[in-house]
Amino acid sequence: MIKEDFLHFVWQHQYFNSKALRTTAGESVAVIKPGVVNQLAGPDFKEALVDVNGIQWAGSVEIHIKSSDWKAHKHQGDPNYSNVVLHLVYFNDYQVCDNEGKPIPTVELKGLIKPGLLNRYQQIIKSNNPIACAELFPKVRSVTKLAMLEAALIQRLQRKGALFKELLVRNKQDWEQSVYEWLAQGFGFKTNAQSMLALAQAVPLRVLRKHSDLKQWEALLFGASGLLNTRHTSSYAYELKREYTFLERKYAINSQLSFNQWHFSGVRPTNFPTVRIAQWAALVHKNHSLFSLFTDFSNTRELQKRLQVQQSTYWQQHFNFGVENKQGNDLLSKSAISNLMINTVAPLLVAYSEYKDETDMLEQAMNVLMSLPVENNHIIRSWYELGWNVNSGFDTQGLIELYNEYCKHNNCLKCKIGVELIRS
């Protein structure tokens, strides 16, 4: 079983018998420059330079498993492929011609790839293990594992940071509003993240800051959330609803949220959206500058203490309107704070680092993750079984990305670990 990405790998690094290289028509081929990987539409490699029968050709190289894939992928007549000077395939089963009807020089790699390389690739790609390289993993050098771990972690943080930058663009570079929305999404965790974001957008931070009373903040947020639009016997819910009726008209709030958009079923009471909205409101109310809250701290312990905010009195004693918690609600739990540090704080620091084109905030993000405890899930347990020494949130976040973005999709040839094992 051969995949195109393996042929890309072979061509890019020239892992074949170049002395025996000939076209299917018997012409000699010498590779002067394999070209550069093309990430856009068009041929796989651009700016290549090859010698075919003593004549040098500059242009592109297109790679397929079978020659007939050229037709199957509808390259014929496509102007993007008009400058292909070499067609590289594993099986030659079809004569490919250019737009003028002239045969495009084609090289069949079957039998030319180094046997050891091909065998190691097939051993990994045919593995039934969720981590395809599991059997060969002990052979990987520590330096390679650490390099891939850091690369995967940075990729994960940058991907999440890009989501924050989308908010920043939407809010016309208003950092406070963007952080406010980003934090709201973080407080929604997985189950209510999108509803929390919609709530933050329905009730902008500037509206909340027109009031100093936390109760009015709760009236605005719970009113816009749609969670007051049910039959509540709670006197507190009635007070908030009455206050919201006035504030809704005053600020022309137009929220489309309803009770049905919030998830209570299957969620622990301490993670009910009502509790999270109250905690989020209390944290924002307490901090005049949200941006400074997450970017101006000396160490992670200091930031963790800042996040241990106490919600209002009513929500210290209730899970929902009229649903009393006799034991009382504690401060934001350690696991919830760790989740916010991982999914809210660290990506924000990376986004700001890229915005300022400075590395200080990137290092700060790394330090935050290094200070957090190890996560326990099936992915991390799989790496433990392979002997990976997992010490902190830095490791677990990198390993989760490595598994989800590389192992899960058999992207072994884009992984430093996979490449080392196949090359070795």
C-alpha cells in the first residue's frame, strides 16, 4: 500500500536509485533540483530543474500513484498544469500528454525506491495500533521526540490563538472586548462554549461597565441568555427579570439566545451554565482590565489566585434558579482553572506574541503550561504505555496535538518521529 504523500517524501529527499532513472519512453533523467513543495492549487512541486535526455527543463513536477490519476484528477486542459516537465508515478498505466498532445516525460518509481525505506514505511502505515509507530517507537531518539513535542504544542497554541485573532478582527482590534468574549467562551468549556460566546457578543463589555452593581450585570447577562424565560419560582430570578426588562430597552439588546441552547443534561451541577455565567460575571466585574489580567502577571501561581474568584452570594448557594445547593458552591475548582489556563490564557498569550512579533509572551505561555498538572485521558495513557515520560500540561497538550493531528490521520511523514523511523 503506497500513498501519494510517501512519493512526495521520496521525491523531496531523493530516496530512490537516481542512477537508473529513466522515463517510460527510455529517456535518461537527471534531477538537478527537485523543486519546492507547492501548498497552493496546481502541481505538487514548483521550480524544479531536470535533465531529460541531455536537455534541461525548468518547471513543475506532478506526482501520482498511477499515471491515470492525471485524468481522474482532471488535470488535462487545466492551465495550472501547463508547465509540468516531469510526471512522477509509482505505476505507469496511462500515457499523459500536455495541452498540445505531446507526451509528458513520465518516471515510474516502482522498483527504484530503496527497499529498506519502503519496508519501514509499509510496516508503519499497515499498523493497526492507534499510534502507528508503536512497535518501532523505542528506537526513536529522545531529541527527536522532544523536538516533535514542542512543534506539536506550538502548532496547537497557534491554531487556538488564530481563533482569538478572528475575534480581534471582528471587534476591530478592540482587545478588551475580544478578551471578554474569549474568556466567556472559555467559561463555557466544551458544552456551552458557543452559547457563552454568543452571550458575550449580545451584551458587550462596554454596556456592563456602565454599571457598578454586580446584580445589574447578572440581570443583563441572565436576561440576554434566555435562562430567565422560564417559570421560575425564585424571587431572585423575578428581580433580575424585572431589572432586565428595563435595561434591555435602554441598551437595545437583541439577543437570540433561548433556554434550549444551554446544556444542563449530562453536566455536573457545579458546571451548570448558570453557575459559569455567575463566575464569569464576577471575574470580569472584579478586573478593570481583562487584557492586563492575562498578560501582566509574574508567575502562574499569581494568575491562578486571580482566577479563584467568588461568585455573588445567591450563586454561592444555588446551582440554578430555585435549586439550592446546601453544601454551598466553592471557588472555581483547580481543574476548571487549569482548563482556562490551557485553553484560554496560553493561546491568548501566543496570539499577542505573534501580534507584537515578540517571543516573551510565547515563553510565558510555555511557562504557564509547564506549571500545570498532567492531564489524565486515553490519549495520554497511550503515550505512557509507550514509555513517554509525561511531566506537565506542556507535555500533555503537545501529546494530544501529536495524536489528534498526526497519529489519528496517519500523517507519519509530517511527523519528525515518523520520518526518523522511516529513514533510519
